[in-house]
Amino acid sequence: AKTNYDTSVWRVSTNGLEEPVRLTSGTRDSNPRWSPDGRFLAFVRSTETPGSFSQIHLLPMKGGEAFHLTNVAKGASGPVWSPDGKWLAFGSSTNPQDIAKLGKTPAPGERESDVRVITRAVYRSDGGGYIDSTRPNHLWVVGVPSGPEDMPTAKQLTSGDFSEGNFVWAKDSSRVYFTTNRNPEPYYSTPKVEVHSVPASGGETALLTRVDMGIGSMSLSPDGKRFAFNGSVVHDPVRSYTQPDLWVMDVAQNAKPKNLTAKFDFDMGAGLTGDQAAPRAGGGGGPIWTVDGKAIIERYTKEGRANLAAFDADSGKVTEITKGDQAVMNFRATQDGKRLVYSISTPTRITDLYISDRNGSNAKQLTRVNDAMFSKLNLTEPEEIWYTSFDGKRVHTWVQKPADFDPKKKYPLILNIHGGPHAAYGYVFNHEFQWMAAKGYVVVYPNPRGSTSYGQDFGNIIQHNYPGDDHQDLMLAVDEVIKRGYIDEKKLGITGGSGGGVLTNWAVTKTDRFAAAVSQRDISDWANWWYTADFTQFQPSWFKGAPFEDVEGFRQRSAITHVAKIKTPMMFILGEADWRTPSMAGGEELFRALKYRKIPTVMVRFPNEGHELSRSGQPWHRIERLQHIVGWFDKWMMNASKPEYEVAGPR
């Protein structure tokens, strides 16, 4: 059995008639980028060798093996071709000390200190561990050789204490634009991003403008005069959720961005919550301009669907390109701009490639990657339901049923809650839901208030009230499905990860209607989380202040405060390297308290796993996670024998 993820680069014909061809032999190849003239394919290759770093490779498309283009000390990522095809820009965290060490052998007994001196409030990142502030991501360029015998040396274009990103070439290939936040501790203030440029041959950087927002992927108009990007404008007072919009901005000194989608009340550049990770689940890609420069194509989410639309570059007028119950995962345009290529996921299909005309017509499926495997599975389409919540708000949910579903029978139910909280379930593949349905459960997965894809007001309504009224939305989703007559009300389960773990914990302090609960990567103690997590809440968005300022708010909205009310048997799924929701601020606290109260409880800990366990954890850990979740529900709802969840007795 495979115990790792393999990624390689493939080529597929746009006629949809030929089998895909594998182009690269590596098992960790990603980020393929065609050269403007089509002669080369640049990509990033990683290896499993300890101490090695990702490097950019070039594959000659006329034949021959791929070869190293970069060999920088701490690796290279994100290659971007210059329009003339002579250069590649990329990012690297290599610093001067790394360069000075190249080719040098440490003296006998020489040792580098492993002691960390920490001066910044945020010093860890989930999935990355301790942050080395001496290694910001800088902009480099490297020339494109004619072959492997003519290797150029990469050149660093930017330096200093701050990271740069969003590398965009000028139309004439003379300069590279980039974004940066020059605040050493940006989490204490609202985002203020700067746009700079630097000569491709090297030299001084030049500040173009500052904007009061974060900037997503940037792209340049065909005439080189305007940028397009996604961003969320800063509001005063700070919101819990600010919808991302599509913006344009002149390439000019002190330019001001223009919001094209201010009246389009849905989320630009956003996706849906599935349990696959990039590249299996795509990677967005950012806005792209039409060849005539009159419109910008971007993905948006609306009511649990993710599709493409074209937005007039002056007025923002919307023209739909793709439609339907699906999620567009990423997209690009052909070089002539006449066609779009995009990947689509649905509840019964992970991801496949499609091609269409620029307006969405003549769509054709190019790949059928998992057809052979999926033909052997009994996957089911979810039922879509809208219901009215306690205050009249319409709430959206889906119901995944077993393949042999019989409405005359009674089934156990699992309420599955998404995290975020500003995220959304929808028409995207979720292996977890199919797995649970295949095991005989009806799975209910709602988008309660606070979810994205339903407008700014619906997303932000939970500010300073999370958890809060979202709990009622969730309980009413369960009630709505029970009304249909096929649910055994004595066999209700509840689970969720991250923000879904928060709401799972909260639910069992409010009701004992659930026979069992599985809380994953959760938060039970907001104050503990504020002090230990990599995700900062220094702005008054979820709470009105810090834990020592908004003492009662943190206390009352923490499940640990109300632990004496919990009667439900609970399992906690925890990653031991999770710094987004550290286990000591979540399941560990509740586990100890419930053990003290003699409530049935078990803690399942996954070594070396971070917050992305369910999407990109080690494959065997992802399998075991699902087995434990369903195992706990089987014990309490199916009367299954599960001795591994009992306290061990004498041996």
C-alpha cells in the first residue's frame, strides 16, 4: 500500500481524445509553468532526502531529461516566466549566512547554537514549526539556458527583513513587481500592503503604492497598465469576516485600488471546504485578464457552489462562465486567450480537467482520472435542503445518505460541522461524508450563520457571538432532517474539526440529545488558545479585546467553563504538531475534566500531525482518523464492541 503522496507533471491533449502522458519522473513534482514560446516546462521538484530543498527544474519539450535550473541553499519556489521567455522569477528564503557557508566544511568541534531567541509574538506556524525571522522570502531571478550544459547563476533581487510575494513581470520584462508588508509585527494592526518594483537586472526597489488591505494573487493587464487582484478592504471597526472582492489598480505612483465587485455580494477567489489538499484539490490561481484587457476572469463562491465569471474591468458587470452544482478548483487560459482550462470537483468526483471557450460554451471533459476506481464504489449524491432558522434566516444544508437508503427505515445520523468558522461546505468532494454514508449513517452538513458564500452580512453576523446563534442553526438542521421520518432520534452523533470542534464542544454543553460526539482539532478554552496558537486575534474581531480585557467574553464562550453540563460520551482527535488549535487549549483540557467527572471519553493523538490532518496528514493517519471517528459512533450508536476505547484493566 502507498504510504506517501506522489505528484508528477502530466500533459493532456485539448481534444479530449488522447490519454494523458506523464512528463516528469519525480514523485514530488509540482507547479508546472509553460514558457511563453512553449519550448520549456518549468516545475518545482522536491525530494525525500533529509536536508534537501525544493529546486526549479526545466524540461525541454523537444525531448531530453529535465535538469536543475536552480541550486539555491534553502530552495526555490513559485516560478514565474518573464514575457520574453528569457528569465524566471522565484522566491527563496536563502539568507547571506547560507550563501557564506556554501562549499565550507565546519571545523572540528564547531557547533551552531540551537537556542532560539524569540522577539515576536507570533513565533510558530502550523505545518511549519518555529518561524525563523532571519529567513524572509525574497525575490530571485535566473536566466534560461539553452540546455543543461549552459547553467546560469541565480541572482537575488531583494533583501532585508521582510518577505515578498505576488511576483509579476512588467510587460517588457524589464522589471518585476511584488507585494510586501513592511511591518515587523503585522498582527497588531490591520494589513497595509505595499506594491514595489525592481529592475530584473538588479538595482534599487521602487515603491509604487500602499493599500489598506491584504492582496491575494496579482495579475497584470495585457497592456501592462493595470493590476487585478483579490483583497479584503479594512473596516473600522474591525469585522469578524470581510468578504474578499476583485480589485483593479493602475501601475502608477500612489495608485488607489478600485473595487469591481462592491455590489456583488459573494466571495471572490474563494473555494469550498473539502477534505482534499493541493494539488489534489487545485490551488486557486488568481484572476486572469482576457486578451483584449476588457474583462477579468475569476472564481467566486455562491450558496455552496464555486464557479467562474468574467467581470468587466471598468464597470464590474458580471457574466457567468461556468454554472452548476460543482466547485471549480483552479483555472487558466490558453495563450491566445480563446479557451479556458479548469478543474472541477463534485460530491461524487474528486477533480477532473475541462476545457471550454472563453464564455463557457463547448465545454469538454479532458480527464477521467478516477473513473476506474469510482466505478467500483457506491457513491451517493447529497440532497440539498434549505430551512428557516429561529430568527427567520434561511440556512443551507446537505444530507448524504447510504447507497441502499430506504426512506421507510430508521437510520443513525451524524451532524458534521465545518471549521473556519468563515468557510463553507457545498458541491465539492468530501471523502469523509461518503465514508460515513457507506458505513450506514445519514450525514447532515449545514452552513450555519458565519459561513461564506451567502453574503457579507450572513458571514459577519457571528462577530462577538461565536459560538452563539450558530448553535441553533445546527440543531434546527438536525430537526429538519428528523421531520422526514427516517432518523432514529436515539442515535444522533455530532462531529467537526477546528471551528467545527468548537461548535461540537459547545453543543454538548447545551444539549444531551447526542449519543456520542467526536471533537477534532478543537478549542475548549479561548484564553489558552489566544496565548498559544499561531493564529492571532490581536484585533477585536471575534472578541472585544484580549483575554485579560474581555475576561467574561472569553470565559462564557469557552466550553471548558461549562464542562459540568456535559453528559455525552466524547472522543478527541488531536494532532500533536497542531499550532493552529493547540491540543492543550482544546481536547486535552476537556479530556481531563471529563475523566474526572467519569464521563466516557477517549483521546486519539496523531504524532507529527498538524491542523491539516484530515486533508494532508500522512495517508495512514488519515485512514486511522476516519476509522476512529466512525468507530466511536459505532460503539455508542451501533452497539459495536470497541475494547480499545475502554480503560485497560489488569493484564
